[in-house]
Amino acid sequence: MNTAFWVTWLAASVRLAGPVLAAAEGELVCERAGVLNVGIEGTILLGALASFLTAQATGSLTLSLVAAIAAGVLVNLFLAWMYVTVRASQVVAGLVFNVLAVGAASAIYRLALGGETAQRTIPTFPPVAIPWLSSLPIIGPVFFAQTAPLYLTLLAAAGAHVFLFRTRTGLALRAAGENPRAADAAGISVERMRYLGVLVSGAMAGMAGAYMVLAQVGFFREGMVAGQGFIALGIVIFGRWSPWKAVGAALVFGACDALQFSLQLSSGSVPPQLLLALPYLVTILAISGIFGRAGKPAALMQPYSRD
Amino acid sequence: MGELLQRLKPRWLEKRLEPADSPAAVAASVVLAVAAALAVTVVLFLAYGANPLAAFYELFHEPFGTLRGFGYTLAGAAPLSLIALGAIVCWRAGFEYLGFEGCFVLGAAASAWLALAAAPGGWLAGLPFPFFLALAIFASAAAGGIWAAATALLRVRSGGNEVLISLMANYVAIFFVQYLVSWPMRAPGSLPETAQMPRATWLPFLWHGGRAHAGILLAVAATLAVWALLKKTRLGFEMLVMGANLRAARYAGIPAGRRMVAAALIGGGLGGVAGMTELLGAQHRLMDGISGGVGFLGLIVALLARLNPLAVLPTAILYAGMSVGADAIERRTTVPTSITLILESLIVLFVLAAELLRRYRVRLPFSREATEAKEAKR
């Protein structure tokens, strides 16, 4: 195990962790407001589609990223309405929305393709080496020679921390997720806070989809999200609803994922599935309650009604 | 947002103190929801340049008008309805379990293990089919049931959240089966899958040359069993009380923890049997991705059936039929199969949203109540 192995493995971990981390940071804000948004899985897929179609039409990567975020916000406006105004079961509405998103993405993609079957590829974000920082040993190539969406994601993590713990609105949002009745009595609009949370998670999930298309693969496939939204839910739990710990949690998931590839290449002795299942097992332990309260927002999944 | 709506709300719309819950109001809201979903589908058909009437005919003709298509419909409905029934048992007991993908693949794996042992030379070789079937049902139900009960125990014993645990546990089960088919149970060949199950272990087909298998009969039996459990037994009654109000159930002396584990055993067990019917009735080979998301689609069937066990079979048959019809449409026109996913999920979402309509009442300016209210003001 030489340095080159570690650098390659860790850089791959960061690369694979990027999109799910973006989705997880948004989901974290949403869950802090008391809404479990299971619909991010479908939102990621629609964001990926929006960015792919925009990139194909305009060729602009920035515009594609913006389009994905806008699409994420737009569809989550509907989800927020279901969760907050209709007060439907959050789990049911989110899960069914995911099925709808799969159907809609496939239908729109085919409509846009117009019967063409060839796999179209688009240009992707090139890695950007940050001056000075990228020349640090190990840390440099692992963190500071990545693509623009990763830097944006790390900024978003910092932003989530500052927003949740250093601003009035962040405090109000957390209050809506811990004790909506008390928050309401204190003059906070629980509805508005929860809409805000869901829309933030929609924007970040849309960005996660664009991240996959524009910085990882360069094309769109109907099955490309494949449970990454659920992984983001796991990262939020594993990271105990803290923006910084979520970064670490995402890296653990990414590292197991990346190690799988190296193991498959090097030897056939360790089944990679064991490694892949490991982060989920740790997440289950984290939420099981065996090791005390996991820091779950007290009113998570509970619709709030004044009357 | 809500406040904005309040301000925009026309004067003739009035909020009710309680949502209208008369059968007529519920039926009206459901009909409206289905009509809205159908309207969206019509627009999609038009977008693909298909004649909506012809497309709808196609959607229902293949699955219900041809014997071949009906066979596929029944084969698809069997695992869907078993999972929906399992979900009903869990959810109506207040256990919001979402881990049916896991139960499904584990039940399929358990029955694959037994079926391979029944091959010539195996330790179950020569077992008459009825005994084998009983064993396979038991093993797949045990696999799914114990898997779901583990989540229930985490909730009951240490207060873990079953929604999040079961979503994560799905992946553990799926990776475990992926491991089984890539290493210990893998057949020689390039694909990670088991050998084909011995013919003697297949569920019998209902008619010669058709794909419908005996799994649908198991689903009928399970429907009656779940209905009887919830309506006719003490255990079922206690589960329903827990689902309606957990705290009240505890005050009434119901051992809620044990009942919840029981609900998970039964519900997860049905999910496991669903995996068995898919493996021994349709696929005849264990492979990665055998579920194809049926663990979640079964939940949609349960919701469309409004958690009523007797409504599950017709709903599942309609649902599976539309998938078969969509395949037929895709073969003949440019309309993709995903159109059924859109139609079915929109129906559920709109039914949920129609709940909102029942919270309001229309009061026209010249109606009797409005006039009376005006009189009273004077």
C-alpha cells in the first residue's frame, strides 16, 4: 500500500461522494425543518435530465447547472405543497413522487430525443486545480484538484452550517422542526419555514443531478440515480443532522464505494458487496437508538396543523 | 404560502371545521383525482402523436382481452398483491414499514436455496411437490418475516425509527443477495446468477402455454387470511387499535411492542412469499435486481386500495394489467411504457391532494345558507 494507492483511492472517494453530499446537505436543512423529503431521489433524476437537455441545447455548463437547480425547486414546490399545505404523509407522498419522477423523466427524455437511439454525450466540467492548495501532499490531489461542482458542494456545506446555526431564520427553521407548536406561539410561520426547507432540499437535489451528468458521466440514463437519493438520507442520519459531520459521512460512503472498484481490480478474495453494505449497517446502528438519541429533529415526519 | 392562499381565497369558499368524510364526499374526491390523472395521460398520449382513445383501448385490450396478455397480468399481480397485503398488515398496526424490497429478495433467495437442494443429488431430491411447496412457503415467509421483525424490534426495544431503518435495510438485503449470486450460489457462466431452478420445483402454470402461475392463488388465499385476521381475530383487532391510537392501545392493556413485532412477522412474511412466487413462478433463476422495484410498487397498490385487503386483488390486477398494456403500446407506437408509472403515481398523489378539497365547502352567493347568514347579520 504505497502513497499512490491512497491518493487514488481517496480522490476517487471524494469524487464519488460529491453528488450525494450535495443532496444530503439540502436534505439536512429540510429535515431540520421537520420534513423528511424522500422525494429527493426523484428530484435528482429530474435535475440530471434538466441539466442534460440544457447542455445539449445551449452547450453552456453553467446554464445547465442553473436549469437543474431551477427544475429541482419547481418540482419541490409541488412536494412542499403536498407535505405542508395538504399535510399528506411525508413518506407516502415522497415515495410516490419518486415513481412519478422515473416515469416523467423517461417520457420527457424520449420525447426530446424524438426516436433517436444513439447515446449522446455532452462536455463535462474539467478538474480545476486550486493554486498552492493543490500542491500540498496527499490533501492537494484529493481535495483541491476536483471539479467546480465539488467546490460548490463544500461551500454549500459551510453555508448550511452558517445558515442553521448563525442566522435568525436558521434558528426559526430549526424550531419548526423541533417543536412547531412552540415555534408557532413565538410568532414563527411553521408553514413558511417548512416550505423553505423543502425548496432548499429541492435545489440541492437538482444540483446533485446536474453534478452527476456534468461532472461524472457526461450523458443521461433513465436508471442513473439508482438509489443515490436514499444514500443521501443515510448520510444525513449517519452525520447526525450536522452539516460538517455529513461531509465525513459522505466520505465514508464514497470510500467504501471506491474501495470496491480497487478490490475488484486487484483480487477476488473479498466480496465487494460486504463493503458496500457496511455504511448502511453503520447507518442503521446510528438510527437504531441503541446508542442513545441520534439527534433526530423531534417533529420529523409530523405534519403540523394549527387547529 | 398558505397565508397567501388564504388571502386569495374567494369569498364563496369556506373552510370546514372538520374535513367532509361522508362516503359521497370521499367518492367524489377520488373520482376527481382519477379524472385529473387521466386528463394528464391524455395530454401525454397527444404529445406522442397517439390517438388517446386508441391508446386507452390498447392499454386495456392486451392485458384483459387476450389470453396471453391476461396470463402475464396474473403473473405480475401475484407478487404485487402479496406485498400490498403485507404492507396493509404492517401499516394498519401503526408500523410504517418500507422494507419490502428486502423481504422480497430474501424470500426469493430462501426459496432458491431450497429449490436448488431439490435438484437430483441434493438433500431434498425426490420430495413430492406439495411438501416442497409447503417448505418453500414456510422458508420464504420466515426469511421475510424475521427480516422485518428485526426492524420492529429495533423500534420497540430502543426507539429507532422504522421508516429510516427499513429504507437502509433494503440495501443490506439487496447487497446480501448480490453477494449470494456472485459467489456461493453462482452458476458457471458470465452472468452473476444461479442455475435455473429444477422444473419440478416450479409453481404450476394455470393453463397450458400461459404465463399465469399458482402464485395468484396464494394471493387469493392471503387476501382472505389478512381480511379474517383484521376483521375476525383478537390479534387483528388489537393491531387496528394500535394503528388508530398507540397511546390508547397501551392504556387499554394491549402489549403494543409484541403486537408490532407480530405485525412485522406477518407483513414481512407476506413480502417474502411474494419473492418466492416471483422466483418459482416467473423468473426460475435468482439474480441481482430480481425485484425490479416491486417492493415499492406494491406499496402504491396498497395505497390505491386504501389499505383495504379486499380491494387489493382487483387493484393489483388492474395495475399489473396496465403495465402489460403499456408494453404492448410501446411495441406498436412511440408511447413509452413509463406512461403507466405516471398515470398510477398521479392517481395516488391526486387522491392525497383531493383530501384538501374535502376541507372546504362551496357557499354560492345566492344559496340558502348565504342568504340566511346575510339576514342574520342584519
